[in-house]
Amino acid sequence: VKSVKTGSVFWTVCCCLSYFYMVSAWGGYVFIINLIPLHVFVLLLMQRYSKRVYIAYSTFYIVGLILSMQIPFVGFQPIRTSEHMAAAGVFALLQAYAFLQYLRDRLTKQEFQTLFFLGVSLAAGAVFLSVIYLTYTGYIAPWSGRFYSLWDTGYAKIHIPIIASVSEHQPTTWVSFFFDLHILVCTFPAGLWFCIKNVNDERVFVALYAISAVYFAGVMVRLMLTLTPVVCMLSAIAFSNVFEHYLGDDMKRENPPVEDSSDEDDKRNPGNLYDKAGKVRKHVTEQEKTEEGLGPNIKSIVTMLMLMLLMMFAVHCTWVTSNAYSSPSVVLASYNHDGTRNILDDFREAYFWLRQNTDEHARVMSWWDYGYQIAGMANRTTLVDNNTWNNSHIALVGKAMSSNETAAYKIMRTLDVDYVLVIFGGVIGYSGDDINKFLWMVRIAEGEHPKDIRESDYFTPQGEFRVDKAGSPTLLNCLMYKMSYYRFGEMQLDFRTPPGFDRTRNAEIGNKDIKFRHLEEAFTSEHWLVRIYKVKAPDNRETLDHKPRVTNIIPKQKYLSKKTTKRKRGYIKNKLVFKKGKKIPKKTV
């Protein structure tokens, strides 16, 4: 905005540096590189072209493009992806528009109008057709699924379930708007109206920013980040206009103009200083009496009301920051009936156990939500973490969680898994556990392995997802269900509920006799929130788990002793070719 107002290259370069930081920090920079070209395009449509706009955008696009390409993760995406083509198209259109403006003084009005409409149409058509051709031939990558999910809210659930599974990608509720913005929800439209009422080049940007950010914030919860700055600015404009309107007259009244008692002044201001009877000046008390009532005091009432709203907003922001946005997700808190607070530290307890009781090279399989926590706090290798770009690897873990124990064991042996970690909230009523996330594991796995995993198998014939006796047999025997409810069927939480009653789902589990063949329970936290299982090694390969051993000759052993144990006998039968009572060959495999 500053660069558009001044047309200064210095301010434009400062804008480019801010854009460079945005590119390095968050993939949401695509919103910025599409919003600024939209602003310039609308200014051209409104016939608000100026040299300031030309200098600002041309400098921003060239310098910003070069800076953004210095980020290794971005690379050549700004010139090879469809998300950035709008900026390139507006840049080309702006150059054509500027050239036509240059020809205005050298042509007649009729010739210029004909050339202008023809030139702009040809430039826009050439840019559009070029982008389509380059996209069709593969030089420009098509729109990504994350972009499509912004316009079609059901696209991600069908085609990219990994995006739809994240709670931050869900549509925003009205409760979230009021929880985050408070009174600004009401004052924000008023500020937008004041901007549109007295529009100029800068206010066009603010209006476009506000309208687009409101839409995107309604599509995804996480995009409230893009909405909050413009809401704060427009609300400030609304409050400023209200205070200026109701306090401005008082400021003028404190410094009144010098009055003259001449007849001419009396004619200009009839009834202000004199009564109807004649040239008799009103008494001071009579003037004050006319100002009594609600009308003259409405300014004070509105001012006090605005100040109270701002005070309430400050209190609300402090409360939200301390309770909602400053509480770590690793440490949970619950409140008793008497108001005392209980701290649930199961996550750190489990991660500390992993750090202290497992090998430093141990590999942990869990859902991707806890990948960074395990890597950072337990210092152990995880199969998937919160970097969700590798959809196929996450789908393989989801397939293991959704399969029965035997099929899951084969996958875990392929991935060299040592421990499996699950989150279970049935004891304390924690709704964010893995059972509540399980359907997303199934959907993501089905997207990569449709022949092995089908979402419909985990529902009842009536289409319900149930964990009790009426639940689907596929669900009651899958690995995630068994790891979550292992030994839970023996546990009675209180006298009012039967053993194995899940407080989160408000149901008695359907499979209480859970036994493992390939897993064993290694750790369960105090409130059963985190459960860790150890993956057993195959019976005949206990010494060959991670260090395969090949021997040529067994020293000092020529004949098989009668005291050979069954395990050793089985090992030799599998690894050495021998016959009972005969000499072992010298060359063995």
C-alpha cells in the first residue's frame, strides 16, 4: 500500500523483502502473490492506472520473483505452477496497458480507443491461451489439490483425504469467528463500508483483501490467520470514524468563533442568542435548559459504550490468549466439581519412557499427528510425522492400523517397526484419540490401497460406526481397535457403568477378549492416554532381527548332541542342512 501511494522503488523493495520472508515461512504466500495482482487488475478495470501503480507492481513482480526462487523448497515453482500464473499474466497485461497509454498522446481519440480495446483484448487472450498451452504440454504444473479444496469443499474428502483429515482444514463455524474476533465481527463490516464509501487506490486493496480473506477463512479454520490483520485494520477505521463523529463537535465547541452582536449576525443566526420577543439576550440558565434530555447526551452515551466494548475486547483477548492459545497440547488439564485443576501429563510420561527404556535406534510407528512430538521429546525415529507431503507412506501406516494383526505384522516387519504408539481416551473421556481419528486412517489407506481397505467394511449394515457388540467385525478385529482396548474389558470405571465402558464413545466395547500374537504391551500411561506396544521378533529369527548373520563353519562341533534344545534344533534344521546322527558338512550356508 505504501509503494502504491508513493510510487517509490524503495518502498517496493521493502515490500519484496517482506514477501521473501513470507515465502520462507509459510506456503500461504500463494495468497499474497495472487492478491496483489488482483488489486492491480481491478485498478486497471476501474481506469485507475498511474505511473505509481506501474512502478510498484513491475518492481515487486521482478524482485519478488527472484527472491522467492532463492528458497530451496520453492525453486522454480513461481514460473512453473498454475498458482503463480495470475501474477505473470497481470505483469504482461500491465506492460501492454502502459504501452497503450504511452501512445495516447500520439494518436487521435478515436484511433486510441480502437487500438486500446483491440490491444488489451489481444494481450489478455494471448496470455490466457499461452497458459493453457503450456499447462497442456506439461511445462506448467496444473492447479494442486490443495487449491481445488478451497473452491470445492468436498474435493479434498474424495480425492485427498489427508488434507480433509486435518482439523485445521475444516470449515469455520460461527462460534470460532466470535471466539477469535469478538466485537470485531460487528465492527469489521462498518469499516469496510467506510473504505468503499471513499474509495481510492489503497482502499481498493483493503476491500479486496477483506472480501477474499472472509471467503477463505470460512472455508478453512487455519486461514483465520489471513483474515485477522484486515479485520483489525477495518475495525480500527470504524471505531475511529465513530469517535471522530461524536467527539469532533465537542472539540470544535471548546474553541468557538468570536461572536458579534450586529444585526447582520443576528440574521445569520436567528434564535441562537435572542428570544422571539425582541433584542433581549437569553439568560445562561435558559440556554442550558434547552440542552437537557437524551438528545444532547447521546454523544456521551455512544462514547462510553464504545469505550466499554474496547475494554471488554481487551479482557476477552487476554482470556483467550491465556486459556486457548497458550496451553500446550502435550499437557492436558481437567477441572473437578470444586474448581480444582488436574494436570494430565501422560504424553510427556510416555515420551520419557520411550527415551529411557528403548534402544536409541528403535523405530516407532504411530499416526502422523504425534510424529514431531516423538522425534523431539523421545528422540526416536518415527515412520511418519507432521510433514504430510508423503501421502503414500502415511497411507501404508493407515493400512497397518486398519488391518488385522497378522496382515499388520507383515507390514510392520517390512518397515522394521520396533514399537507402536496409540492414543486412547476411553478412560478419561478424551475425544481426540486415535479411535475418533480412525476413519481418516481408513480413508487415506483406501486411497492408496483400494483392493485391501474399504471404508464400508468398518460400518454396520445400517451405516453406523460403532465400537460395541453391534460394530463391524472388521473394526472389532483390526489392529487399532485391539491396541486401544487391550485389557480395557476388565476395567470398571465406576459402579454405574459395566466393565469396558468407553467414556468417549459412551458405549460398552464389543470385543473384550483381546489377545495378541505378534505384539506385547510395553507401557501404558497413568490415565491410559498413551499406550505403547512392542513388536515381537519371529520365533525362528530372534538372533537375526537387525544383524543378519551368515556362517561358513561352526567351530568345535562335529556331531549333533542329544541335548540340543528344540529351538536350536529348529534353527539348525532351517539354516544348516544335516541329518540326525551324521557328520555336519564343513561348508554350510
